Amino acid sequence: DQQVKQNSPSLSVQEGRISILNCDYTNSMFDYFLWYKKYPAEGPTFLISISSIKDKNEDGRFTVFLNKSAKHLSLHIVPSQPGDSAVYFCAASYGGGSNYKLTFGKGTLLTVNP
Amino acid sequence: NAGVTQTPKFQVLKTGQSMTLQCAQDMNHNSMYWYRQDPGMGLRLIYYSASEGTTDKGEVPNGYNVSRLNKREFSLRLESAAPSQTSVYFCASSETAPYSNQPQHFGDGTRLSIL
């Protein structure tokens, strides 16, 4: 079963506009959500995260919103830049030590057009 | 500023062959992880290690063994490779013990094909 879903395989936006990437989850035990960005032939890079006790976290151009009741989170990038073109993975986690669980979504390919 | 280094970057094996993927980090991180990414899929955790000498199974451990040689190095071994293990393998590390709020730092991956 896919506990973290990114239902849009791709998204295309114009430079300067807002990019909104969405993620849904099913497991209520997840208590932390992370976004990673991945360029081709490179490993993922951590972007931003949010605790389940918060509904918003902001870091520069990147903001993550969490709607716990809907089990939905979104990543907003404003303004979008061509260098933001990459695959974005949503990840959800809970636990720690030998009881640690981290689940990734399949990713959304963002293309920012100049 | 190396971060997490994986070797080799590419490898082709025949079914039944064995292979060890190497990973080293220079950030003095305590925890290390191995993932696989199949086409069109997210990353799936194979094994992880909270400290030298300790390892735990992740979501897809079957067919793999790991060794946390020291704080810097964490290797992944395929004893008898199968075509289903064709994938891109990523190693990662995090500063403290594996915990839900810990971001991870990834290497650039090893692309493994098994014929």
C-alpha cells in the first residue's frame, strides 16, 4: 500500500509564478514530513520539513503547508526559478532508533520555463 | 566538501554474482542508510545503522546484507544478485540517531544493472 502519494507526476510553470506541489498520506502515525529535491544523476537534497504539530513552515522562497485533518501537505515555491526544475519528493516519517520508519512518495517533476 | 561518497557509480553484474557497494561520509554523522530507487518509484529504505556495530532492517531488506565498518563507512552487499535488484542505490547519513525529524544527506547513487 502506498502510504505517501504524489498524484501529479509532473508540473510545468512559468518563471516568476508560484509552483504548488502536493502530497497526500494515509498513515496517522507520521509525525514529520520532509521535502527533498533531486536533480538528474545526483542524490536527493533536503529542502524543508514540518512537524505534525504545525500547519506551516517557511524558508525563503519555500513554504510547506500541512492540513492534518485532510492528511495533505503542499510545497509552495514563490517565485519559481529555472534552477528549481527538478524532481521533488515528499517523505513522511515516525519513530526512532530501531523503530524508525521513513516513506517517500514517487516524486513530482517540476519544470520551470524561462 | 565530499559529504557522502558512493563507489562505484555504475556496475553491471550477471545473475548470481556477488557485489559490495561502498559508502563513506565525512560529516561525522552517527546514522547511515541504504535506499533503492526503481524507475517511477520513490526511495525505499533497505537497511540503516544508528551507530557503529548496529544495523536495522528497513522496508525492503531481503537479498541484502550490510556492515557498519566504522563511523564513516556503511557497506551494502548483494550475495547472489537477481535481476529484480536492478536499481539505483543511494546511501545517506544523518547527524544523530535515526529519528523522524532528522534530514538526511545523500550520495549521488550507484546505478546497478543485473543481467
